[in-house]
Amino acid sequence: MVKSNKSKAHIRYRTADNTIVPGVTTVLGLLNKPALVPWANKLGLQGIDVGKYVDDKASIGTLGHAIVTDKLMGLETDTGDYSKNQIDLAENCALSFWEWEKENHIEDVYFCERSLVSEAHCFGGTLDIYAKVNGRKEIIDLKTGNNLYPEHGYQLAALRKLLEENGYHVDATRIINIPRSESESFLQKVMTTHENDTGWEIFKHLLAIYQLKKDGTNQ
């Protein structure tokens, strides 16, 4: 089995004329996240280094994503950069996905971890999974955490537009939260047409704000 070779470097999205454009997650970073402040304060009071904690959880999530998407593409995941605890928890993520997959027929996997750019709207994004599931062509976005949040839907709406602009048909969009431990829950949400349309409008406004702020800084 061929080993995957996933670069951990930050992805630079560029249009056809080589202009650097923001990624979906960068644009969504403009949103205020009020729950983060009390959460970080709680960890601090417990004597936990917030930065190290976040980095560790992010690494587990990254590896969990990779284990799932690599297997779907027939690749072997390289776990050499991870600790045993991180590998164990990442495998928990993958097990949750395979339990879901038992009840949802993945007929064909078109691609995983594909980066695309919108020439029309000047932004980029990376899709986790684009596959035919239960007879429908779906985008599946994998999350690892304690909950699903509105911005996850906005992200998915933007990824849908990216895919469609690049010539791919999308019947449905789905978010799946694959837990790292027993303290987290398996969650999934299939977005409605209204949620996708609203999410895209919200994302477009955030993208406009991002560009205005960038233009103002560069003057």
C-alpha cells in the first residue's frame, strides 16, 4: 500500500494569474467566537497550557482526518510524527467514521483533500471528501470537537460553491463530527438547501469585509 505524503505547510491558494487569495477558514476567522474566552480561562485555571492543549488536539484531529481520507483513497497513513496517545485518539475518530459508513453506502470516492480556487469570487478551500453516498454526490466535511457550530455550515456552503464553480455536481452537503474520546460525541448534519444558500450569503459578506480590511491595510 502506498503511503500518503501530506504536507503540514499552510496552503497558499492562487488564482490563474498567480494572485494569492484567502482560504475559507481564514475568511471565517473574522467571526467572533465568544465561547473561546471562558473556555481558555477555564483551562488556565486548571493549570493547562492552552497553546499546547490546542496544538495537541489539532494534531489528533489532523491525523484522524488523514486516517479516514487515506483509507478511502487506498493509501497508508504515515503516523511517524505523532505520539502513541495521539495515534490512539485519532484511530478513535476513524472508528466513528467507519461505524457511520456501515449504515451509509459509499458507492464511489471521487477525491479527498482536494484544494480548489474560485476565480469568480477569489478565495480557495480544501474539501475533505467528495463521494457518491446513498446514490447522491456529497461533500463530507469532517470535524473533531465537542459540537457543531454555525460557522461549520458557512464553511460547507463556501466549499459547495467552490466545487460547483469548478464543474462538479453536488446533491448534498454533510458535516460529520468524529469524536476523539468518550468526552466528545458523534454528530452529523445534512445541510438543507436554505442553510446552504444562507451560509453562502454570510460567507460572501465576510469575504467582502476581509477584502475591504486588506485593501485598507495596504493603502
